[in-house]
Amino acid sequence: MRLGLNIGFVFGGTDHLDHLRLVQEAERLGFAVTWAAEAYGSDAATLLTWIAAQTSTIDVGAAVFQIPARTPAMTAMTAATLDRLSNGRFRLGLGVSGPQVSEGWHGVRFSQPLLRTREYVAIVNSALRRETVAFEGKYFTLPLPDGPGKALKLTVHPIRDHVPIYLAAVGPKNLELAGEIADGWLGILNDPAYLGEQLKHIKTGREIRQQGLDDFDVVASVPVMTGDDLHAAADPIRGYAALYIGGMGSREKNFYNALAVRMGYAEEAKEIQDLYLDRKHREAMAAVPHGFIDSISLLGSKERMADKLTAYAEAGATTVAITPFASTVDQRIADLRLVAEALELAGVGH
């Protein structure tokens, strides 16, 4: 199992310099990859380009490029360029986002996300193979019929023959799709005790592809807080958990709330969502059970983290992508070092 680092977004001020310090320390410690996100603020491609220019060995990954934000051809162009500029270190994570962002920000209807993703990935892969791209689907048709368009071929050569594609997936059908059409899965709210249930769906997709999990990267996204008081360590993660369970979507469609229900927190998930949507954010944060936060996080001492990393490895995770939640960059760097030591102590790294 390898370690990764989630750096998230650029918020303003000088936090991008903090990101760079974190990534450079992660590179020094032997982390495999750093992942950048996008929602409706900073974009992932620009941040990853900037990071790639100031590192040399750590992979740079999109977690994720939003499918409604770019045409598949534009994504292939960006992926090929990033792969070349980073000397073969780019990983392409894709996700459909959610109805509020897709329709409210990008103006793209959130309909049949599984079919849209399937078509999108097919076009991206075709373009990155430097084929002359022609595609006819429900959502994408290249070239457009009865017009001046012509089938074209990507002019830039990626460094590698295949740029790895990851899907951010939460629901069972999307997990199955990830297993079928992608090279890896970007998870979230990952409890090692529940990971096996999620991998069942991914394995179904791999069977369709007539492949196993040996060459499939299972990326568990895991918050990190050190400290002797476990409840105090969990507190900074409450806002993150409440946002996803309560506020990332509508009452009718919140994939993360549904995930918490499947994980056994039905009553708690409803209460968190009710409070969050009523704008009672502090109460929603307080309603997140400590046990839930502990289950999806690395909390406490190096020894406790080593035990948890062992549990992730035994459950099937091949990468644990950590998000340090400490309030200062110096403490986050210290926590990176502690997690690296915990992985060595656990003896499950490579």
C-alpha cells in the first residue's frame, strides 16, 4: 500500500504556498501521488501544473476533473499536456459532480450520469490513444453530422502509452462502472470495515472486463489528526463530515448521505442533513457521531495510525490518500511525517 496526499483547493491568500510545502515534503517522504480537487473555485488542472513544475518524482492527480465542466476532447488535451509536462506523472480522475454544481454552475443537465461517464471515458481513451476520434452516443457525437466538422487526432503525444483513469464513485452502480472502465477508484468517507462491501461492486465491474483487482488502484481518502485526546482530534473533521453528509446535495439527492445510511448511520445521517439544510451548521457538526469520524480517519498516535493503516491494507486499499486537518502548515507537515512513520511501523507499505 502507498500513501497519497490530498491538497484540495486554492482558497486565497498564500495557501497555495502551503500546498507546495506539503507536496514537496510528501515527495521527500516517498508519497506516491498528490491529488487536487475542483468544485466552483480553483480548477485542478492549473494547480497540478504548478505543482508538477516544482516537483520531480511524485505523481500529480486530478481528484477530480468534473465531467460537466469540459468536453471529453478538452480533457484528453489537458491530460496529454499534463502527462508530457510532468514527464509521465499525471493521473486523470473523473467525476460527474452533483446536480447542484452540474446544473447550477456548468449548465449541464444531471441526467443518466453512468451513461454519460461511460461515453466520456470512451472518447478520452480513444483520443489519448491518438486514434482519429469518431463517436456516436446519446450524449456525445464526434464529429457532428451534416456539418463541416471532421474526425481529428490528438496532436500532442502523452509520455505514456496509457494515462491512468480513476473514477470518483459512491453508489453501487457507479462503483461497478469504475471497475469496468477505469484503472482506479477514488473513494471518500472510507471505513476499512465497509471497504469490502464497496469492493464487491468494483469486482463485478472487473469481471465484466475479465480482469481482477491486481492492477486496480483502490484509493481511500482519509482525514488525519494527531493528538492524545481522540475526541479533540476528531473535532476539526466534523465540519468536513457534516458538509458531505448534510450539505453536499439536496434532501432528495445526496450521494454521501446515502453512503452514510448504507454504512449504518441512517438516523444520524437524517439528523445531520436536517440540521445542515436548516442552516444550523454547528448543530449539524455536533451531530456527527465520534464513532463515524474515527472510522473514516487516522486519529491519535503513530501506533494507533499504524493499526488503522493495517486495517486499510487488509481491506483492500492500495493507496491511502491523507488530508491533514491541523491548523498550521508546520503541524500538517509534522503529521505527514508521522503517517509515513506509521506506515513503516505497520509494515504494509511498498
